[in-house]
Amino acid sequence: MAEIESFTLDHTAVIAPYVRRIGVEHGPGGGTITNFDVRLVQPNKGEIPTAGLHTIEHMLAGLLRDHVDGVIDISPFGCRTGFHLLMWGEPEIPAVVAGLTESLRFIAEEAVEADIPGVSEIECGNYRDHSLHSAREWAKVVLDQGISHDAFSRVGV
């Protein structure tokens, strides 16, 4: 079986919230994709409830694209502590942190139900499992802690 970088990470050594570059892949056609670990909650110490995480996912899908160029996808970790963020090129971590901070600030302070994209039965595979209240509360928790530019120390917070 192939080695998976995320499974080699010492989850007891990281200090969330943070953005960490997992790796950069260069495709055969010359395209470059960067994979980021966007960790919002300290691993093995907490997790975002599914409905809140689902709502954050839907909102970040659009909001991050409004703040950072090159977003391909943002997908939640099964452990519910954060997301994989795939981006074109090799964006710098401070730019990703700035876009994430602005996106979470909107969720925490301004978002209303109508701002959540893709929440109908036609658009979402589990449309009943959303919670703006939970998303807002978790966004506030992350913002209060600050998002580090380094997974192992509080840099740039």
C-alpha cells in the first residue's frame, strides 16, 4: 500500500489551528497542485460536529475562491478536525491563512442561512445535515485562537 503523508504526521505534535503544506505534485502535462492541511481543531482533543463541518465545507467552497486564487477543492477530514485544500500552483501559506481567516470571519459574523450554497436535496447528498449555528460557533473558536502559519508552533497568529 502507498504511504500516505497524513498518516505519517505526528498528530500529537501539531498545534491547531494552522495551515500546513502537505505536498506539491507536478503533473505530466506540467500543471502543479499543492495540497494543504487546514486544521481547525486540535487532533484527538476535539472535533467539529458533522452538521457544522458540513456547513463550513459548503461555505468555504465558495468563500475561499473569493479570497484566494487557484482553489480546486476543499474537503473535510474524516476525523472532523479540518480539511484538505487543493490548489493550483504553489500558493504561499500566509495568503491561504488570510483567505481562510476572511472566510471564517464571514461565517462567524455575517452569514445567514441564504448564504449557504448547495443545501437542497438536488444539490447535496445529505442536505438535512447542516447547521449554520454550529458553523458560526466553530468559526468563532478558530478565529479566537488564530490560525498559525506553522503546524508545530504559533507563527503569524
